[in-house]
Amino acid sequence: MPNETRLAEHCGVSKITVRQALQELASLGSIRREQGRGTFVSPPKIYEGPRELMSFTEEIRAHRLAPASSILSYGVAAADAEVAGALEIAEGDQVFVLSRLRLAGGEPMGVQTAHIPLALAPSLPNENFEDVSLYSLLQSKYGIEPATARETYRAVLAEEADAGLLQISAGAPAFAAERITTSRDGRPFEFVRSVMRGDRYRIVLNLVK
């Protein structure tokens, strides 16, 4: 981005006016200013808050970005106590586990690991998830339609493995999220653990008294 003097000359305004405008853009997160390097345009933030229940694919498309996924691992495992409790199944029951790197506009956004009771969708291990919404597949092939979800977020420091996948520094701020999704009949069918980039997500809550 041009320096303040060039911007002022180009726009026909004072340097003070340009400096104030840049400070406002920085406070909004639209630009970042680095000492000794200059001013740079920041990538758009993904805002999270009360909203319609969406898949990652739908959510990223709503922000006019191209969603994509890279499969990290998938397979069948025995549910541990936490997963079993979230899905209301017996500990040790088989669950399909799908771990993906989620991207928006070609940029890594988060690492997500979904757990789904294998009894609800026995052939999931044979599906291709590279460019398919999991929710769309569950609805079209297995008749499982998401109705509600409960998400919990907490601030964490990115561990080395996740940081490498997300192209951020180990120890950088991140959001750890857990989601339990239920179907129309009120039955939990999905438990997801996510680690999302802290520099690309903001949590926004609309509060009314």
C-alpha cells in the first residue's frame, strides 16, 4: 500500500486526514500496520455468531469465498467416553471419524474432525468427501437432516501439528470449537471438534435486554 504522503497527494487531502483514515481501517481490521515494513491489506474475517445452521461449505459460500477440503484421515473407531456422551451412544460403539483441513479461497481456515455413529450411515467409509458437503450427503443418501446444533468455543494456542496445517505459527491464537448436531427427531448424529484460525475468525453476539 502507498505511504501516507503519496496517498495524501493522490487524494488531495492532508497527511493527518490520511493517517486518521488508516487508523480507522486498522481498528476495523481491514488493514494491518507493521513497524518498519508498512501498511498491508488484511484478509476478510469470517464472523461467527447466532445464525442459521449451516455446513462449512454453505457458510464459506455465504461469504463469497470458494470452499474446499483436504482429507487428513478417515476410518472407523470405537467411541471414547466423551464422543459417546455427546452422541448418546454406548462407549465403544463404532463411529465414523473424518478429519479434514477446511479451506476458503484456497487458504487454510480450520482443522475439523467429525464423529458420526456408524449405525446411522454404515457405508460412510466408502464415500468421497473431497468436494462434498457432509450434511448434503447425509441428507440425500441417509435421510439425516440437521435441525439444531450446540457449539462451544474457547480460546487456545495452536499446537504445532495444527499450526503447520493452518500455516500459522505454533502458539498463535486460535479457536477450539465443539459442535453437537441433532436431526429432526432430536437425536445427536454428529460430534465435531475444530481448531480454527484466530486471525480469520471473530465471534459476534447480538444481545438484547
